[in-house]
Amino acid sequence: MTHHLGANQYGKAETRVVRIVRDSPVHEIRDLNVSTTLRGDFAAAHVAGDQAAVLPTDTQKNTAFAYAKLHGVDSPEDYALALARRLLDACPAARQAQVRVEQYAWDRIGDHSFVRRGGGVRTAVVTVGPDEAHVLSGVEDLVLLNTTDSEFKGFLRDEFTTLAEADDRILATALVARWRHTTTDAGRETDWNASYDAALATLLSTFAGTYSRALQETLHAMGGALLDAQDGLAEVRFSAPNKHHFLVDFSPFRVDGLTNEGEVFVAADRPYGLIEAQVVRDDAPPAGDAWLGVPGFC
Amino acid sequence: MTHHLGANQYGKAETRVVRIVRDSPVHEIRDLNVSTTLRGDFAAAHVAGDQAAVLPTDTQKNTAFAYAKLHGVDSPEDYALALARRLLDACPAARQAQVRVEQYAWDRIGDHSFVRRGGGVRTAVVTVGPDEAHVLSGVEDLVLLNTTDSEFKGFLRDEFTTLAEADDRILATALVARWRHTTTDAGRETDWNASYDAALATLLSTFAGTYSRALQETLHAMGGALLDAQDGLAEVRFSAPNKHHFLVDFSPFRVDGLTNEGEVFVAADRPYGLIEAQVVRDDAPPAGDAWLGVPGFC
Amino acid sequence: MTHHLGANQYGKAETRVVRIVRDSPVHEIRDLNVSTTLRGDFAAAHVAGDQAAVLPTDTQKNTAFAYAKLHGVDSPEDYALALARRLLDACPAARQAQVRVEQYAWDRIGDHSFVRRGGGVRTAVVTVGPDEAHVLSGVEDLVLLNTTDSEFKGFLRDEFTTLAEADDRILATALVARWRHTTTDAGRETDWNASYDAALATLLSTFAGTYSRALQETLHAMGGALLDAQDGLAEVRFSAPNKHHFLVDFSPFRVDGLTNEGEVFVAADRPYGLIEAQVVRDDAPPAGDAWLGVPGFC
Amino acid sequence: MTHHLGANQYGKAETRVVRIVRDSPVHEIRDLNVSTTLRGDFAAAHVAGDQAAVLPTDTQKNTAFAYAKLHGVDSPEDYALALARRLLDACPAARQAQVRVEQYAWDRIGDHSFVRRGGGVRTAVVTVGPDEAHVLSGVEDLVLLNTTDSEFKGFLRDEFTTLAEADDRILATALVARWRHTTTDAGRETDWNASYDAALATLLSTFAGTYSRALQETLHAMGGALLDAQDGLAEVRFSAPNKHHFLVDFSPFRVDGLTNEGEVFVAADRPYGLIEAQVVRDDAPPAGDAWLGVPGFC
């Protein structure tokens, strides 16, 4: 009974590319974490140790640095598309290149000085083949919290259910969201930065403005709002840990008048609920391999 | 233009279940990180905020604890199968339950005393539907290193290629591997622990005994050896960072006779190569949803 | 030859206290990580297993939650002082209580909605005895970067020195800074929040405005500026990793006209320089135990 | 009102040195994380940006690599002493060099093949001046657990105390321990590896063999046993998080006969108790600066 090579891919992960634009005294910074992946006919490397078709991951890293200059980093999507196309061209055995980028935001504190903003990390995943290009934009670790307007009740119960119904609870998550563009830069000029800024604003305002009967409902509203706001998006995917904040029980404390009216909570680490969902435009074009190899649900 | 709910799932992630077996003065410990996921018809929760069909993630957590007693934890696979079946039964809207378990190993230092072993973490992922059950066993963060018998040369070059060919380098990885069983406990009694121990031994000995012309070749050999050794396995999947160890260049140091003959290396953090591949038995039965929702390549 | 108990302390670390102020429809949030420590005569617990003098760490945790309501969290310093005094009172064997707080910042996105800001974490360490109280304010993980106006040259050389002199480099750090107040709330009302905001502004503007011949010089300027700006501060301590950004060498790439004029860098992880220094006001009052047990240099 | 430079130090942190000994077909590996620190008269760098006295941290890194060959790594203590002495010699302005080493253990799986062991990390901190040398050996992240023979009762109570007394609980910690040697290699040949192995064995056996009325008592016993076992040790310091394992309450579950007799626990992340203590030999020689700059309590 024999066996064979199945699906495979390879690349360089987490190349930390920092691009400074210093054409004027007011410098700009683009701070990226870049991962590249090639897929194609690399069986000889696996089966026979033959590297003739393999563009080294070290070269992929070099190319990531060089393209930060040659192409520039107007947006992570734009840079990733250029880099993916280059890698596909440079490696004949590859039938597909995927580039994943995380971009860290910095706030300006001087003409050439910056403080890292923290908060959510902007992401882009592009997947390019000879005849297709897919772009996913997104955000990771976007930590959101509503102090009220969240309930959870009317749920299914069994003999292990001890959870009390909640009329008013904290709702918090560290959101991962990705949305698929129907257009790439092939057809028309997409303003990736404007699209991202608008998407983030939509997610935040919808989270803030939605009464929540479950995190599921909130996510669905956020996804729908995003699709409603931007015609160029085909679908949205969310992975959302329910970061539990438990009301601290003050009743055992022997202090007169000490009550906890939704005021003091313990922020728990583990376990956490994990809600994952997609919202899809009815006439969305096929996703192809847009999501292939993207870690996690989205 | 309207939109709809796409694929979705929910559950409780990273419930830290510690099971002590104290039937005799020589205690046993099972130290688990358990994540449960339900898939099915939960649209009402997303679209209308209606939880009637939703078994709370808090209940799933309670069940994970209760089943550590009611069913016990002979192996992570066995426990996960029992827990997944229970959750599927308890939640009529669910068509599938997936349970993921990480098991941390402890070494005995007394009848009721242990020291955590560290090293690779044993994993199990089971996916259960009304008519199917899939079991993936695996190991995470298994850090392996060969000090020699590894080369990398003959690779494709382009104008960005600067990598020198290497005749003798360190090969190191922090392996994630998962392998799919063709049998579950439905058909016959599987000794999950014996299978895991044998699989780990096969992976280690093949890594140690294989001359490597690329990490790809080493992985392929490991996967093949695992399938050869255990008839009950259908396929193996690997995600293997190439943990680069760069030879330190001593030539600029002005010290007579100081050379570096493959003796002193810097262990790099980022970037790293990332090699991912599957090895599949030729007559492997279909995987169904066995790999659905498993984060990363494998 | 015998031995004895030396210095010792105990407490509850990393209690995650979230305080919501909901007196009006516009809610406020204080998100804290609180660690409490007691020092005193607890020898019986160590030597004889006698807990009669030991206020349990579980009680300390409960008190941290209760005081978020009873006292409130106007500032981390103010809250920490109240909590430390309470713990000292509640535990007669204690001669000193130290409370350490990290406060995570959130930006408002609605009346009861927030997005976590990320970036630097505000810190406070208070140490309270029967007759003294010390307050350290600070910030952790404040990631700062200058794209120019930084050099490093004229340094000592030996036979292992290979570093080239740099006329123009990136200077970046993930700063930990703490500053000691000469006043506590005993003497007069200190506006801890105003002091912190001003201190952060001074640190940022001095970092941005200082030409740097070494990270040491930049830190010294930042410390001096902080003492100059606020009379109530006795000293400043810094722990500053030199987060290296290395210029990528484009010269081996065979691309016409491709140069790297300070534009593309690799952000390195490890190793990193680590510069640690204090700046002290000439007439600073004694620090007492203000810094005792504070992890790291500062 | 003026200010001045206070205490300061600088160096290179976390240089990842991997040393392969390949004098025979059976290779050896030493896997180190090395941090170097210099203290002395470096005021000119801070105050005036003058680097003439500053041995660059890059040079310190180079020296760490070179000494892995020139001196070798028989033990982390031995290597650190040699490296510290070299740095002190190479930098006239320095009055003291401190070298901190973490050593990761690997298990052999072939003549030139290894699997990383995980578990506790061996540490060494040496502090060398012109006329003194101090050596601290230790272990970090040594995760220990007793399933029984641990109680906690008879403690002080106040109005916030809700903790129930425990007759039989899990006791677990992730120990950091360091012990100070009275001898360095100046006086006689110390077998650092034999001492470390014996110390680890003493810590494990004492943890396993001690009935615990509090983590404090267990630590005290471990420290005492270590001093009793090795004449060359002056003191031991511990930092020990109390990794809480809470018994899961099965009483609300509506399952006949389901009880939890100390069998199922939830392993909590935060908060955690934190017990820190020293055990000191009665006639211990002064510690000098042995502990200066060591992060945390020990």
C-alpha cells in the first residue's frame, strides 16, 4: 500500500519590513509583517530532494524588502498584489502566490517621529494566480466592549446548564474580521486605504449602535452593515472570542450598603466563547482560492 | 442587493480541564485544554437574536468538566469522542460537533507529585456527525534539530537571490503534525495511546535518520514512515517552520586561529521558512469534514 | 550549620478589575490589572505552616474588587493608595503593602461603547507603611521611533567589534519608564491624571525633539525634561530596549538603480540592546522602599 | 533645581547562542539565551553623547558568540564567568559585568539529532568585578504539582474573606528559584553541572515529599533542603506563583450520582497568588551585588 504527496505550500513567514518614505522632511512609516506562500508543482523537492524548481524562502524575503522600495507600500493590499505577482513570475513551478500582510499603525509625534498606536492590526491577504487575483482586507485583535445593551437569554438548557439569564451584561470581543473584495486593481483603481478606513468605521459604529441579544447577532449586524456600505465587497468573515466579563458577587462581603449594580467585573482569560460566522452578499462571485490557507475560520 | 448568513460555528475555547485519578495512592493526572464547537442550524441566533436552539458555551464548558468524570480521560481522542457525541445529542440544531484537545504531559516525581514535561503537546481533533466520526491525532510544538546531514542547494535563482548553497547546515523545526485515523472507536477498539506513542517514535526516528536535502524531503519521509508503520492512518499533514540557525561569521574578528567549523550559530526568530505538506495513503477514504475548522494548514 | 527565613512577601498578582461608571448614560471604563503584595512578619507561615497572621491572597483579590466600588478608580495611583492602606490595616502582621496597577486605555466609540487603544500601558506602584507612602507613576511598552536624527559613532573598539559607525539610523524603543512623586495624597491633592498626561506628553515631545548620539543621551534628555517640567517628581527610571532596525543591503540584488537610501529596514526581534538609567533631582528625598520589589531595573 | 545621572547599565539582551560540539560523530548541543550588562562610568554617553568609553552592545553580542568557541560552554555558569571577565577587561570604564544565561535542554534522539525537552529552564547569573565574582544558579518555569497532601486553613479573616478552608487541594506552581554559590571557580573547581543536577533533584524530591500547609511552608522546606544538601550554597530565593486549580462544583448538575471527589479541576490563569521568599544560611557571606539587576524577587 503506497502513498503520495498531497497539497503543499511553502514560503517565508513574518518578514518584518519597515518602509520609511523620506522624500520630504515629513517622513512616513509603513510597518509590515509579511508572509509569502507559493503553491504549485514542487513535488520533486518533497519526493526527491530536488530544489531546481524551488525559489528559496530567503529569496522571497529579499523580494519582500526590495519591493517595499521598487513598488512602494501605498497600502498593504497594493504592496501584496505587486509582491505576489512578482513571486509568481519568478517561480515557473508556482501556480499561485499568496501574500499575507499585517500592518501596524503609528501616530505621528513629529516630522520624523512616531509612537506605535497599538489597537487593531490591519491585515491583507492576496492570492494571485495566472488568471485571478483575490484580495481580503481585514483587521485583527480589534478589542471592542459595550458596557450595556447586551443580553443573553432564552437559550437551550440541559442538565449541565447553570448559566443564569442576563438582561444586562458586558459584551466584549477581540475581533478578527476579513472581507473579500470583488474587484482587485485589475479592473479599476481601488482606493484600498479609503476602503479600509470606511470599513473600520462601519464595524465600530455598528458594534456601538446595535442592541445585542447574542454576540452572533452583533456580528451579523456588523457584517451586513459592511456589505451595505461598500458595493465592492462580496463577503465578510468574523472570528470573535466572547471575552467574558463576570459581575463580581459582593453579597458575601460583610459591608453595609455594598452592592454591585453592573459596576465591577472580573475580566476572564480562559475559557472564552468563540463565535465565528460569515455574511455573504447574495450575488457574490465565487471565492476561488481567496480563503485557502488563511489560518483559522477567517 | 441583499446578503445572507454563511457558514458559522460556535463553542467554548480553551477550557482547562485537569482530571486527577485517585483510585489508588498512586495518582494519575490528565491535563487538558479543551475547545468545543457546534455547527448546524443556528441562523435564528445570528439573524433574529433568538437563542432557543443555542446550547450555551457555558454549558459546553460544564459538560467538558462533567465528562472528565462521567466518561474519564483514558486518552484525549477517547474523551473528545464522548464529549462530541454528548454535545451533538444535547443540541438538536447541531449537525456536527468538533472537539479539540491539547494534552500536556507530566512526569511523575512521587505517588501524587508531578513535574510538567514541556516539549511537544499531544493533540486530538474529533469531528462527529450523526453518521460519521473523524479522529485526527497529532503533536504541536515538537522542536527537532539535526546538527548535520542537512544540505540545501541546487535551488532556483533570480536577481534577488543571495543565499549561498549549504552543504552542511542545522535543520530545526517546531513541528505541528496531525494524522487522520481511518478507524474510530465505532468499528473496533483503537488503543489511542499506543498509536500516539508509536507515531511520535516514528516521527522522531525518521527525523533523526533521514539525510535532508530540504525540509520538504524530511517531512515527506516522516509522513511516509508514519503511514507505513500504522495501517489505520489515512494521511498526515505537517506545518513546519524552518527555524533558521545561521552560522556566525568569525572572519572579521581579529583573533588568531578563531574559526567556526559548524560550531557556533545564532538561532533566529523571524522571519522563518514555513513548509507545509500532506502525505496521503493511496486508498485513503474521504476526509469528509475531518479537517474543517482546524486552524492553519494542518 | 543552620539557616533562616530571609526577606519574603506574598500577595495576589494580576487581578483583572474592570470598573464601569454608569451614573449617567455616558458610561466610563477603568480597565486594570492589579497586583497586591504584603510584607511583614509572616515567618510562622513559612516555618511552621501557621496561617493565623496571613490574610489570604483570595481576600486581597476580593478587596481589590470591592475597593473599585467603595473607593472608585479616579486614577490608578489614587485607587492603589486606598487599596494598599486597606490591606495594611486589615493585616496586622504586615508592615508594608505594595500595590501595582496597569491601566489599559480605551477610546470611546459611543455612550457605552469602547475600543481598546493599545499602545503604552499606564502604570502605578504604591508602597505604603505605617508612616510612609511612595508613589511611582509610569508607562510600559511605549513604542517610539525616530526615522532620522540618530547616530552612533566614536565608540570603543576591540578585536570583536564589527559594527559600522552610523550617521543616520532609526532609533526605536519599547520604553518602560517610572517616575517617583515626592508628594503623595497625604500632603495635598495631587491630580494624578493631569500629572500622567503631562508626563507622557513631555516624554513624547522630548523623544521627538532630541538629536540622538545614543539611546543613552535620549533617555537622559527625556528624564531631565520630565523633572524640569514637574516639580513634584524626584527621579525617573528608564528601561529601554534598543529595538534594532537594520538597513537592508540592496547591493547584491541585480536590479539597475535599486538603492536603499535609508528607506527599507528589517525590524529585528532578538538580540536587542538594553539601556537602563536613572535621572535624579539633586535634592530628591530618599526613596525608602519605593522601588523595592519592582521587577526589572525600573 | 538641577538633576544628575543616577545608576545606569547597558548591554545586549537575549543573544541566542547555539553551540554544537562536533569533535566526534556524537554531537553535543548547548542552546543558550545570553544577556550581558556593563556597569561603570558611562556618564559621558548619557550626558554628552560621547561613546568613547562605550563598548557597543553589538560587540558584546559578537563576544558572546566568539566565547562559545574560544572558551566553550561546559556549563552556563562557567561560560558566563569567562564572558563576564572578558567584557570587563575589554571595557575599562566598566567596574562590573553581569551575564545572565538561560539554557534550554534537549534530549538526544540520534548521534546528531535532538528534541527539545521543554520543562524548566536552567539559569545562571554571574556578576564580576575586579575583585569579586558571584554566581547564581537557578531554574525558571519549573511547573510542579501535588495532587494531595496540601491544605490551607486557619488563616486570618476579614469582612472580604470568602475563601473556604481546604483540607485537601492541588498545590501547583511554576517555580523560579535561584541559589547563590559561596565559591566561584576562583577558589576551587566547582562542578556546576553536578551541582545543578543535584539541586534540581533536591527541589523535586522535597516538593514531592513535603506535606504542605501553605506554599510558603513548601518553599521554606525546599530552600532548607537545598542548603542542607550543598555546603557551597549561601542562600536560595524563590518566586512561586500559586497556580490555582479550583475544584469544579458538580452539585448543580442534574445527574444522579455525579460527584467530584477531588477529581476534576479547572486550572486558572489569572489572578494567581505569588509567594516569594528567601532561605539563608546563618553564616552566609555577604551577597555584594550578586542579586543586583536580577529581574523580579529572585
